Amino acid sequence: MHEQRSQSRQQQRYAEHDSTMDAAGSTAGASAALLEDLAAANITPWSHQLDAISKIVTTKTKRCLVQHAAGSGKSLTIAGLASSLADDGFRVVVICDRRQLDAQIYATVRRVCQRRHTVSRAASVADLAASTETVLCTTLQKVSRASHQTRHCKTAVLVDECHRSYADEQVWRRLDEALGAPQLVVGFTATPEDRELATLGNPLHCFPLSSAIQHGFVLDVLRDFRAPRLPVTVLDAVSKRPVDDARLRRLALETNAVRFPSLHFVCSMA
């Protein structure tokens, strides 16, 4: 809910920064059914969200990575993608690694998908085994403990915050065993590392931090950064007495080094 409210507050700022937010540009490539789902949920999507969804539903790869900066609406992108994949005949499993995040994503997915698809949240391993809904939200821990599921003709797994718990190849193997070798796995993260790149490949779609800052989704914390000027006293390591500037210059010339093991640097916060 917090992410949904944040997106609503930022819509106007986004439109001011991005000329593609007009009716034609922002919906290019999106299916009419998805736009109707979003409209029914009173959600105006951002262009990068629709672009990411369009690229994923048309990809030919089995695993792909989506790199979207924090605050750019990944939960809503996941919900819109779940709706689009369900339209294409997929059974969609949305996975995260924290119960609080699971509840948040379920609320968002249900809001977008419930008009035309059945949506459920697996509160236990038993629920996961018995669920027949088209879109299912659950946690990694439940999937890892689940027995082999009945194979569905097409299964898509959407993994939120994939940099935290899913980079290990053993994790993906357990998901394959529990969910019956999904035909599509999509990992979402703002901060992919080498492990995610090796497992999922280079980002299929990227909305970097610089773009998020430009559109006002994220504050530029370094914009007003100022390095403080603090008085520093250099003490001799043996005598503990201040070292004068002339000695410091002489030591610098003699050693041609920045570090002086025989000296202590003391910052005085006056």
C-alpha cells in the first residue's frame, strides 16, 4: 500500500519530467486487457513499467533479469506482468523471501489481477500444494519445503528482490523441483550482483538509479553533500606530542608515502 500511495503522489512529477507519459507514448506495447485491469484498479502505470512488461512477455529466454531502481514501482510491475502472463496461459507464482513483503505484494497483485484471474496467497506449505489459482503469491521458504507439485503446462515464476536469497544455483534447482521446471523465471532487483548476472543473464530491462533520481522517485542524497573541514592534529606515536608542519613535510619528502606508521592522526571536534 505504501508503494501504491507513493506512486500516486509521484505521477504528476513523473509526467513533468517524461514527455512519454502522454496517452499514446505511455501505453505503447501494452495489451488492452492489462490497461483495463490497471484502470479498474485506479492505477496509472509509468512508461518504464509497461515497457518492461512488454519485453518480458515477448522474450524467448527461460530466465531473465529486471533491474529497476528502488522506488520505481517493482511491485506494480510484477502485478501487471502476472496479469499479462496469465492472459498467455501461464500459471504465475510470485515469490519473495519475507512475510511482510509477501503480504504487500499479494495485496498489489490481487488489486491488479482479481478482475479476470483467480489470485491466492499460500499461507502454508499445505496451501501451496493444494492451490489451483492462476496467480499464487508465496515465500521462498514455503516453496523450498514443498514436495513436487503437479506439473502445469506453463508456469512462470516471478522473484522479487532476487539479489538477497535466490542467486545460489541450488535455490533455483529447488524451485524447479517444487514447481515442475517453470517455463519462465524473472528476477527483479535494484542491485544485481555477479551471481545474479551469471544465473539470470544481463538485465532484459533496466531503469537505473540515475533515471529514478531524474523522475523524482529517489532523492539524490549526494546532491547537497559537503565534506566537513575539521582541524586535525598529528601526534608522534612515541612522545604523543604534536608534530609540526616542517617535520611532516620532511617525512613526506623522505618516504614519498601517504601513510606514516610512526604518527597518529587525531581529529579534534571542537
